[in-house]
Amino acid sequence: MEGWQVFFEIPGKPPVELREGESIIGRSRTSAVHIPETTVSRQHARVTVNDGGIVLLADLGSANGTVVNGEKVEGDRRLADGDRVLVGDAELVIRILAPAEAADATVRVVIPPLGPPPAGATVRMDFADAATPVLPTA
């Protein structure tokens, strides 16, 4: 799977990268894709990533089922880039990037601001490592 990048986008969470081999989606803290929701079984589904970016999904007999693009998963289901996967009530989007796309891709992680600094705090900005020189304005 050299060069391929496979990950799940989960609303409100950082992307979860999947390595080659099998990964479990579930409520269990030991799951590779941990979804702590009551509608998700402890071991809900299995994702298998093979050479060449082939990604298979199988439900593991979960109570609430697994759905891809509106269709219930029975047996192994091949996933394509952008497929929407419902695990219980949780929605995930699979991203499968070929080597050239993966090299150009940037995974965006959003960190909420901590708020303004406390009153009287000193704010220091260091531009010594800036790629573009910062010039004072007149």
C-alpha cells in the first residue's frame, strides 16, 4: 500500500488514518476507530485496507447495523473515496488518496482557540523562523 493514504473523516474529530491490514470500528476504547456512542457496538465493523488502496468494510453483527451510502452492509463491501458510512448513528466519510494525491494532500486539524490572553499578559511573537520576512509598516 506504499504511498496510499486512507482515513476516516468524523465530524468534530481529527481524521483517523487507517494502516494496511484490519482495523475495528467500535465503542471499545481499544478500537482503531473509537466512536463512544451508545448506538455503536463495542466491535461494530471491520475495515480492511489492502495493497493498491483497496478498502473493504464488513459489519460484525452489530445491533444497529452498518450502512454505506444508504445501503445496508452485508458481507464485505468495497469502499470508494467519499463514501458515507453510518455506524449506528455516527457518520464517517472514507478518504482514499492515491500516491500522487496523498503527496499533495494536507490533513486539516482544527484546534479551537483558547480565547484572549488574560488581562495584563505579555504576548510575544517570534518571526525568526518565518519563511517570508515580516517588515514593519510605516
